Amino acid sequence: MGPPIIGVSNSIEKISELIKHVADTGLNVVITGETGVGKEVVAQNLYQSSPRKGKPFIKVNCAALPDGLLESELYGYERGAFTGAEKKKKGKFELAHGGVLFLDEIGDMSMPLQAKLLHVLQSGEFAPLGSEKEVVSDTWIIAATNHNLEQEIIKNHFREDLYYRLNIITIDIPPLRERPEDISQLIEYYLGIYTSQFNKKNLLQPNLAIIEKLTKYHWPGNVRQLQNVLKSSLVLGDWDKTIVALFSSADADDRPSPKSTVPESVALITEYLDLDGVNSPEQPSFSLKSIKKTYLEKIEREVISYILSSTGWNRSKAAKILKISYKTLLYKITDLNLSPPA
Ligand SMILES: Nc1ncnc2c1ncn2[C@@H]1O[C@H](COP(=O)(O)OP(=O)(O)OP(=O)(O)O)[C@@H](O)[C@H]1O
Ligand SMILES: [Mg+2]
């Protein structure tokens, strides 16, 4: 399971050393680095070199699921814990018992779930949703993120106490562009693998000029992007086309498109905001007032739906939690056109 860590750079050598030292300590680890840089490979190598090898390695992507689902995914639930919980389900914490729980994209976990995770790490126990009984958890937590957690703490998006709990050891993987000396070894390794995977008879050997070009590229998608370039070169049976494409898109990669710099709240009102055409008639719906209204409605809808579904549509309970009157809640339910699940 999982590839070896390829690379000859100082940083890769240091990381491999660190893995050897950390693996049998069981200390919590946070792996940081840009997308495609090899965070999961490092997590798998930690596990493979540890005494927990052979026990479960359970991965949870904390960014992929909405809050409620992530919570039940992690901690499991008893039958009847909420509407739709028809039978008991074990959580990933329980499944990872004795092994590794790999919390991927930990930087995207919501504050309430961070609080719960902190509690579990402090007490070594957790209770599945709808259960009174605490379950003892013996899992090695390896977390990964491509966010800068220190900045997230300043922005109040990440709990400082959780950060110190998780982050006993940090393994930061530098982007590929900062360790270009790894590129030719990665090319050799993955070309070998893909050549046999795609049943190609001849290895498409890159010459020195090509290796040099690939080494100069800035690889925003890191090793994963390099893998894709190798795959397409192999399929096309030729390097030139892929390399030309790579460099012609290079400028575009550096400059984020205007669309991606528009915050969600603005995008909600106008498809795109043409800042030069403030008075243009194509933007009739754009105003601070309308954004505020739409956005507040969106948040209101999210919060009310969440509370209603987590109380099993018990309206008086929901009203109490939301600290609004029962009548107001009924009004909002109608106004926002909310309805209980069939
Ligand atoms: N040093 C390396 N040696 C061998 N393979 C590597 C190395 N680094 C990355 N890879 C490979 O590159 C691909 C991307 O790596 P991985 O999935 O670990 O990245 P990641 O940092 O978790 O990315 P993301 O943030 O997008 O989840 C994988 O196929 C992985 O095997
Ligand atoms: Mg990953």
C-alpha cells in the first residue's frame, strides 16, 4: 500500500529520517504542504514504519462532508440517534482502534467539531451519537492540511488548543518547485510504473533537454501534476506537445482568474462582477443591501434547517435552541419554504 517516498533533495531525506524517528513514538503528527505534494504518501509511510502496521489505517476527509455527516462518520451512532438512523453504525474512530486515523484536510473542520475532537483527544474516549456509553479510543492521529494552521488560528478558524494537541510533530513538505532535484528521480520512477500499467513496450525516455524543461517548471499541482504530465506524454508517445501545453498555461496558473477572487457572498448576487462597468445595466441586482439580505437569508436557512433536522423537526425544541419564539419559527419555516424529510 502506498508508494515509497522518492526524492534525493535534502528536504525529502530529512522527511524520511523524521518518519523513522516518529513512527514508533505514536506522537500525533500534522503533515502540511500544498496540494499534490505527498502528504498522504507520508502518512502511509509513517503507518507502514510503525508498530501499528497491519492494524487498520482509516482515512477521513474532513472537507468532503457536511458537519452532521462528518460527526456521525467519525464517532458513529446508535440506532434511533436521529431520523434516518435505522441501525447502529460504527464510527471511524472505533474502526481505527489500534491503528491509525488519518484526518485529511483537518484545516477545514468546523469549530464545533474541532471542540469535540479536542475533547476526545484529551479524554481518550468518545460516545457515539445517541449513546451514553463512552468508548475508549486507542488511535494514532495523523492529520494533514494544505492550510496554514497558524494563520487559521489568527482568523479564528482553528482552535489553538486543538492545534497544540495535534501538532506535536510537524512534517512540512515543501512544494516541488523548491526541490527541483527530486524531479528526475520522480520521472524515472513513475515512467517505469506507467509504462507497465499502460502496457507500453518501450519506455519513453526523456532526453536531458526535456528533463531540464520539466525541472524549470513551477508545478503548482506538485507531484500529482507531474504524474499527469507523464501519463499524457506516454499516451501521446511524445514529450513536445505536453511540454508546450504546460508552459503555455504557466502564466494563467500564476494569476488567479478574476472569477476566483470574487467572494462567495458577491458571487451569490452576480455571476461575475465587472468592476469597470459599475453602472452597466447588466448588474441591476447588485447592491450591498441585496447582498446582505441574500446572504443573511442563506445563513438563516442553513442554521434553521440544521437545527430542525438535528432535533428531528421538534419545533418547540428547535425554537428554544435558536432562542426565538415558537411562532417566529413557524413563520420562518413557511417563509423559507422548509419542510421535514418525507
Ligand atoms: N515523494 C514522493 N514519492 C513518490 N510519490 C509521490 C511523492 N510525493 C507525492 N507522490 C505521489 O503524488 C500523488 C499525490 O500525492 P498525495 O496524494 O500524497 O498528495 P497530497 O499532499 O495528499 O495532496 P492533496 O492535498 O491534494 O490531498 C500520489 O499519487 C503520490 O503517490
Ligand atoms: Mg491528500
